[in-house]
Amino acid sequence: MKPVNMLQPDPSYHLKVQDPVHSLDFLNQQLLTGCASGKIKIFCLSSLRSNYELKASSSPIVFISSNTESLICQDRAGTVKVYDLEKNGYVINTEIQTNHTGFARSIRIRGDKDILLTPNDSSDINVYDVQNISTVPIHKLSFTAEETGQIMCMRELNFSTESSYLLAGYESGHLVLWDLKEFKLVHNIKYDFPVCNVDYDSSTNRGVLSSPTIHTIHVFGINRMNLELQQRDAENIELQHNEGRKVAGVSSLKIRSDKKCLFVGSCDGVVDIVSWKSLRKLATLRNHRSEISDIAFSNTQIDNFKSNLSAIGSIDGSVSLWDIYYKKS
């Protein structure tokens, strides 16, 4: 990607969390932030103030998934906690020890069943039934290739209402496609770097992946006939800053839910926004001083901003909120 003069806009708002941010989750008109202190701070997006804090751990909170009834979080020490939301706040329901101290975040999939997938201390993935949660998984996904190392990332996908699949990236460079209906391995390919970030859009049959060790976004697809993963290196995106300096490794990578933009967060705090249609860079966001740890998108309009929002969390202890490239009401 050639360096050109790109749009460098200002955020709609900059939340000062005053605690390094490791994870984000939108819940209606609120934003949940998982922090290095082990706290989950909930911000009201009307007042733009924190109105609730949950001390979930003494270790950084690297994953949050919430709804109006429950909250699930994972800390860096490998503990996953399930909370029920009651009148006076969140009450612990179940605590699961995964022993995973790496970088992979759990993932919650709400389909025919409400399931939770967690990494463990090997390269396995444990599957739990959230509606009947216990410390014992209902299934285990085991990838048996030699020297896979730890699992680094996971992403759900489906091609129809009847299907449910999972992409998993490994320290060894393997990208694996799992069938979650039959809990079996479908296909895998291997890269020469750890696959630490992955996302996929079934409407375009295009996926992207990267790693903090490289400054390239690798593109892949899935053959719908035989479900084989296919590298599409001719479409790869080479990321550079405007002055020609290469991006300092990719720390977060997400396709926005409206499929218009790809957000690429780097280890030096810069975020590039790429057109998902053309794969050309649209804007560069330079509002953070440290690594971009997570990116989240609201699935509804935020009343105070009259727009959907994109949230970018950073180790610098802040979250920037953006309405860029959304249609405003």
C-alpha cells in the first residue's frame, strides 16, 4: 500500500479510562471496558461517565461478552467467569480455570445453542453450554499437527442459518477451520508467522489475518464446494504510515459489522481504516500513544451521537469513539 496523504480525523469523543484497556464490548447504550487492573468499567454513553465497576480479577481482562442477563469475562491468568445480572449488579455464577495465559480470547456464539469456546493451556479449544454452564466442557477441539504451539485467536463464521464454523489461528502459523455442528476439523493451511488476528466476511468470501511480527494483512478465502482454505496473496495489503514508515506490527484487526471498513490497529497506537470493498486505505487515526488492544462496533445507534459508533481501546488507558463512515440519522 503506497503512502499517500490520508484523512486524519478527530474522534467523536475520547474516554479517559485511567487504566490500560485490554477489551471492549458494547451493550445497548453502554460500553464495557476490561482493564489491566482486573476491573470491568461500564460507561454510560449518554453521560460519558463510568456508572459501574466490577472487580472481576487481579489480572487484565482480555475478553468481555455481555447481554441484558449475563456477563462473561476472561483474564490474562486464564480464568473465565460467568456472571448473572441481578437488581444490585453482577453476581458470580461459574468460574472456569482454562490455564491459558497466552493471547487468545474466548468467544461466545449465540445460535441454536448459546456456546462459549475457550482456549486452554495446550492448543485445544474447550466448548461450554452457556445455558447449562459448568466447569466441565461439552466438547473439545484438538488440533494434532506437530508443534502447533498455543492457540492465538478465534473467529466464528457461518455460510447459512444451518451452518456454524470456527476459524482458529495458532502460534505455529496454522489457520484451522472447524465445523461446530459436528465438532470436527475441516481444513487447515500454514503461514510462516504466528496467526494472531483473524476476521472473515462470508458475504464476500474474504478473510484477513495478521500478526504483531509483520506489517502485512494477508487475505484468504474458503472454497464453498469443499470448504478448503485458500491463500489469496495477490490481494495482500502492505501497510505503511503516511511518511512511508512501515506499521509497527498489527495488534488488532476487525471488519466492521456493516462490511464497509476494515480497522487495523497497530502496536504503536495507530489505526488504519481500509475500504472493505477496494482494500484501499481511507484514513489514519493517530489518537493513541500505545498499542491498540481491542476494537468494537455498536450494533445499534448510540442516541447521544445519533450514529453507530466504533470504539478503539488502547494500553494508554483510553478509548476513542468514532462515527466515521457511518450514515447519521
